[in-house]
Amino acid sequence: MRALDRKLFRDLWHMRGQVLAIAAVIMGGVATMVMSLSTYDSLAGTRDRFYAEYRFADVFAGLKRAPEPVAERLAAIPGVEVLETRVRAGVKLEVEGFTDPITGLILSLPDTGEAQLNRVHLRRGRSVRPWSADEVVLSDTFADAHGFQPGDRLAAIIHGKRKTLTVVGVAVSPEYVYQIAPGAMFPDFKRYGVLWMGRSALAAAYDMEGAFNQVSLALARDAREQDVIDRVDAVLATYGGTGAYGRGDQFSNRFLSEELKQLRTTATVFPAIFLGVAAFLLNIVLSRLIALQRDQIAILKAFGYSYVEIGVHYVKLVLVMTVIGVAAGLALGAWFGQGLAHVYSETTFRFPYLDYELRPGVGLIALAIAAFAAVSGTLLSVTRAVRLPPAEGMRPEIPPAYHTSLVERLGLSRWLAAPSRMVLRHIGRHPLKSLLTVFGIACACGLMMVGNYQRGAIDFMVDVQFRQASREDLGLAFIDPTSGRALHELAALPGVDHVEGYRDVPAILRSGQYRHRASVFGIQPEGQLHRSLDRDLKPVAVPPGGVVLTDHLAYEILHVKPGDMLTVEVLEGSRPVRQVPVLGITKQYLGVSAYMQQDSLNALMREGNTVSGAYLAVQPGAEDQLYADLHARPRVLGMVANKAAIQSFYATIGEFILFYNLIATLLAGAIGFGVVYNSARIALSERGRELASLRVLGFTRAEIAYILLGELGLLTLAAIPVGFIVGVGLVGILVMAFQSELYRLPVLLTPENYAMGATVVVVSALLSGLLLWRRLGRLDLIAVLKTRE
Amino acid sequence: MPAERDHPVFIAHGLTKVYRMGEVEVHALRGIDLTLYRGEMVVLLGPSGSGKSTLLNILGGLDAPSGGEVYYLDHKITGATEGELTRFRREHVGFVFQFYNLIPSLTARENVAAVTEIARSPMQPEEALALVGLGGRLDHFPAQLSGGEQQRVAIARAVAKNPAVLLCDEPTGALDSATGVVVLEVLEKVNRELGTLTVLITHNAGIADMADRVIRLFDGHIADIRTNAVKKTANELSW
């Protein structure tokens, strides 16, 4: 080994504490990037494989009822490669020992042979036997939530008739990777389930013999989706078709795509922030570290080493640190990534398998960014050091010129002892260095705030959604649109305090080239339960004669503003197409909606007082009896209990948030500690001689610690408010990047967020201070008498 | 002020110091017996590695001997705790370093004040600086002072606490001869006017002529102790 390389390893060993702290900073950045990107790649890859292997259809269409021969007309449409008809039934389910309302969806499986499209993957048990009358396969989320095993039984109310079913298998399907009850905000595995049943048995129970009410089709390679959709709609128009739609509008796929889109944003934004901050810090820390090696560089030059050789030497030094950091980051990121992908597939998306994928490219990009940051910081300092003539480099540095600090010029010096003046002047002497240190520490604080921001934001969103906008205890849907008189019956049920009807019409909203498939909700203008909120989150009545749109839907999706006209293509009944004015904008964090007054919507549909369902306020304690009463009513199809929805939401995402917070805390903590410790450690290197001199002159360890740590403390304190600003800025970036149809995050930072940010900085500073305190005890007092710098 | 033979400041018995450098043992001191008196100007002379710095460090409470004892007045320094040694240095010892070791962020006055603020009965910083002839440069930062001036600030800083002993390790080592003489004149003046025991390390035999006693060290032993019958003044020296 060459002498210079030996020096390299000795140097590294000698500053191992700092090496580890720098590696920790790199690790934090790289781990975030690797975790997010690999999770995204894994879920996207798994989705694609699952969709292909289980023949996820390209186009779907629902209808009232069509005789089976109609399928041939559909199959003849150019561009249709495979077509399959099904029976699809909304049901109520009964599980022994569980009183909350459960909504379900039963889909038919072919009586013989495997399905052509949307095949299910059996996790346990078997598929239904040909022509079996009561066998069902359950979706695994529902089965797991209630502990169903093959052989267990449950009851379903299909078309008003109670039927006992036997569970024979548990499965996942590409159609229901993301399972959510229609009208619900969040998945609720206990209260919503998907079931598969033999076609003939389901048709018999649902009065669909020789007919179908759902069709899926796969497109030929060169087919144009929209052409096929238009032709399918034309064929099904007379059979009560509710509009064919492609994968893009398929519920589960749309959510999955949106969520993956967000994950990719996470994979870009978070690592960009983390790695950017890490690279910045690395650059500062290394350039200061190298500046300290000034005399060694001069000696090497005096020996006759060239600039390039010296440059290579120091680049090697920092590359070793970089590689340690990147390697640790890759390992940690891969581990977190697997954990995160696992959490996703446990809580949100159900896949039959999960292919964890870490592309080598991800690691290479991380290495390249980290190495670039490290090397550029190094070369800058090495160049500066190498430019000095060797003799000058070896001479003691000319004492840096100091000035009285601003504080002193203000006349406060009377109260400051020499050590305090040293602290102030040292900061004032190196304003840039001090600023960079402050900014570095502030970044760690900001990162911590971003990492912990979600919890408070979600609490706020849930509060707005459930305590301001959707205040009903129970939302229920009728099997078909029903006369408003039905509400009186509901109001008369024991335990019901208040009832508000709503009309809900599936439609395509169109404005120029922009379209969105959604429901138009007709609500009560003076409603107490379901309300639309203005920009300040105050309830505001929906005006008559037009629609009020969620801000995101209006501005980002449809590109309309109040006063514009919107085309509403209704997908129900006679499927009218109407021009409706946009009358207002409503603030909503979860989902997007279009609201009208119920009367106006009824008028648009050319119908009398008609409702699709009702919102109920229920007396506390009366829930179970009410559920039973409603369950017994054949016209009541689905029920969503709000409290249960919130609870299940928290149960679902609690684990998720916990995981994220843990990672963010670890990473921001690593970066915070890395910065603070390095700043302090370098300050010690820079001022060790000065401090040792003072020790010789009779200063105690505590007194010199005051000088060194006083500066660190002052900078740390200054960094905290700056960190708050950085945190708010980073959250702002995050919120902008995260806008989606599913949800928009509010820019909302709780006192806890600020506290967490400040805590990571303070704890890092205390820990660094402790380590430095120990080092100060080992200052070499004798060496200082002899050596110059 | 002549040495006061009835007032010993330091008494050392059988001082040894062994450094362990890996496998090798380096005997820096091999049994030193020595008494230093109040008001004395002592020059420690010797080649590199003779042990003179080690001796000075032990006297100043910066290092502990491997064997033997050192008394400062009636206090035993050997075996004192770190805290006691810090207090000893703080109250009784003034150090002057070869490379001045001023605090660059403090002015001349403040460099002295840094020490007087923690001393028991110091002189005013201005007084100490006047003593070394820098009364007119009180508010200059080290960067604004020449090497000789910086060393004189260092001496002012060392004497301002009214120490019992002034320990100077090669105080002129980094200075040219003309500037060195000015610095030595200051040390001479301090020794004469304040009666501070002054121990000065040098390997420059020319400086030895200004001492009351010259102690020559060689290989960890005291080779000889010479008493100058006639002291030269600093401005008579040349090298």
C-alpha cells in the first residue's frame, strides 16, 4: 500500500466519529430515496404483473338488465377481443356477533371453467363448484377482518331475500385491489366485502336468469378505447346502461393509480429534499474538514506531490465516507422499502404477491448524487489549499482579523466577559460559516417537521370532513331512486333524530376537453348534516339552479370557475345531457364532489321529489336497534356509519403513519445529529489550540466548554426559528406536490410539529455537546505549547 | 531583584518521567533534584530531547512525573487532581509560549482581561500592557500586531495575574534577534520589578548570560548549574 493510502486510512480511523456522522447524513438522504423509489417500483411492478396474469379487463359497463344474446352484439364491436358478462348484486351481509351494518357486492363466476377476465387469485380454499347453489369465495380483506375460514357460513340479503352462504375460498382480484364501499371515504374491511358466487345461483337469487347486468371486455391491441366505449354505450342505451368506462375510471384502479402517483411524488419530493439537504451539508462539512488539512496539503506539496495527486487523495477520503453512507442508506432504504410495501399491501392494496424490486439504477443515482456533492465540496477546498505556496501553508495562518461585534458596538459589552465576547466575535468573524451552520441545523429541523406533519394534517382533514361537512351518523342508500316520502318513514324509526334526503346521480362532467366521471349530489340547501363549506370552512348553502364544485375538481380537473357553464352527461335513467352553471366553489380536503340543491337536481332529471338515500342523525345508544330495523328493510341497500368509518380509517392508516413517522424521525435525527456534531467537531478542530491555551492559562474545562458550546448553543437557538421557516416551506412544497383527486393536504403545522422539529435540533446539540465535553477533557495541553497550528 | 535564597518557590526531588511510545520507553527525566527561589531568573539550557520542556511542564502543572515529588511553596503538586492543577495554574503560574497563543478574537486588552477576570488579585490589564510597553495598543486585535508585539501581549497576559512564577518556553524562538531582545527586556523588567520567579527555556546559549542561574540539562539529567556572577542586561545580548 502506498504511504498516501496508508495516511488515508489512518486519517479515516482518526476521525471515525466524524466519518460516521457524515455517513449518517448521506445515509438519511439515500435511505429516503431508496425506500420511496423501491416501494413505488415494487407496487407498480406487482400491479402490472397481477393485472396481466389475472386478465384485468380494459373496459367495464354496468346496466339495468339485458338478455344474454345482447352479449353477441357487444362482442361484434370492432376492437373487442374478449368479452364476458356477469351478474353483479349489491347486498347486505350478516356476520354473527357483529351488529354494525355490512354492505357487500356479489359478482358472478362462470358456472364452469375459469373466468375469461378479472380472474380471482385464491389465497385459501377453493373456487365454487360448478352449479353450486350456496358456495361463495370471499375477498381476503373481509375474510381476514372477520376471521372467516373455508367452511364458515354467513348470510346475505340478496334482492330482499335472506340466503345462507358457505365460504369455500378466500381470494384477491385485480378488480378489487383497493376495496372501498360506494360512497365511503376510506376502506373499511369489516363493513364492506366483495364476494364471488356461481352465475346460475346468483342469477336465480337476483332475478337475472338468462340475463346480465355487468360486462367486462378486453381490447385488441390496436383498438381505441373511446370508440369502443361509445359503441358499447350505444348498444346498452336501451338496456339501462350506466355508461361504459375504461380502466382509468375503474374504481380500484383509479385509486391505485392515484396512490401510486402520490407515492412517486413522495419518491421524488422527499428524497429530493432529504438528499438535497444531505448533499448541501456534506458539501459544507467536507469543505471545512479539508480546510483544516491545510498544513498537510502544504507538506504534501513540498514533497513534490502534484495537485492532481493531492486532489485524488482527498477525493478518495471523502468517497470512502460517501460509500459507507450510500451502502448504509441502500441497506436501510431497502429494508424500509420492504416494510413500507408490506404495510401498503396489508392496509390498503391487496395483491396476491409482492415482488419487491430495487433497481440497480436507483442505487447508482443515489451514489452519483452523494458522490457529486461530496467531491465538489472537497475539490473546492483542496483547490484553495493547493493554491497556497507550500511554505506559506506550513507557516501559522496569519491571525484572522476580528472586529468588535455588533452587540458590543451597541454598548452591551460592559455586561460581557471575555469568553462571551469570544463567542460573539467568532460568529461575527465567520458570518458565512455561521450562516451555513445555522441553515444546516435549520434543515434538520425542517425535515423533522415535514416528516411528522402528516398526523396533524390528517386529524385536521378528518375533522373538517366529519365534523363540518359530513356530520351524519349514518348514510344510507336505497336500492333505486325513491320518492322523498320514504324519508318520513325513516324519521319515524326509533332512535332517529333527524333525516335529510339526498339525490345522487352518476354523471360525466365535461368542460371543453376536460371531463370527470363523478356523482352529482343533490343535498338540502339548509341541511344540518351534509353541508358544503366555503374557503374559510364555514358552511354555506348551495344556491339553486347550478352546481357547486370542490375547488380541486373545478380548478385542477375541469378548469372552470364560478360563472362558467358545465356539461352534465347523466348516466342514469333517460341519460339527459344538460348545461348547468357553476355557482360556487366548496373547500374539501378528501375526494372531489359536485353538489346541487336536491330540488334543482330533481328538476334536471325531470323527476319529482326523488331521493337516492338519506343522511341520519342517530341518538347515542340507539344504533344497534336502528341498524337492525334498517337491515330488515329490503329497499335500504347500503349503510355507512360515520364513526365506524373514522375508526377504521385510523386503524388503517395508524400503522402507516407510525411507520412513516418512525422513519422520518430516524432520518431527520440522523441528519440533524450529523450536522450539529460535525459543526461542533470542526469548531473544536479549528479552535482546539485556542482552547488548550486557555486551559494552560488556568481556565477550567467548564469555562472553555462555555466558549465552544456557547457558540454552538447560540447557533442552534438561532437555527430553530429558521428551521421553522424551512419546515413551513418544505411542507408547502409537499402540499403542492401532493394535490390529487383523492385528497389535498392542508398547510397546517401543529405545535407538536414545531416541538418535534426543535427537539431533534436540541437533542442533537445536547448529544454533540456531551461528546465534545468528553473531548475537551482530552485536549493536549502540552502539544499546544510547542505547535503552531 | 536578586534571588531570595530563603524563599524557595519550587522544590523537586528525584523527578523522573518515562513516556511510553508504543514498545519504546523514552526516559525524558532521569532523576532531577532542584530548588527554585523567589525573584530568580533561571535559564534552562539544553539540546532537543534533553528534558527541559518536560521539566517546565511538570513545574507548570501541565504534566505529571513518573516518579519523585514537586512542592510549590508548601503544597505538593505531584498527585494533585486535575481541578487542583487548574486552580494552581489559574492563580500562580504565568505561561509564555513560543507561538504566543493569543486569542485572535480578543483585543490586546481583552486577551489580558481573559486571564485577569478569573484571577484572584490581578493587576489592571492596562497596567500589565503598559509594563510591556504596549500601553498605546490596547484595542488592537492580534492580527494588527507584529510578532514581537504579540509576544509582549502574551507576557502581559502571563504577568497580569501577579503569578509566583513565569514559565517561558522558547519565548523568542519565533522572533528575529532584534525583536527577541525587546521581548527579553520585558521579561527582565518583569523579573526585576515584580520579583517573579522566571524560568526560561532556550537552546540559545547567548540568552543564558541574562540569568541568575543557568541550568544545563542533558539526556534527562542536570549536567551542571552555573551561577552568573555578573548578569548581562538583555540589550547587551546578541546571537
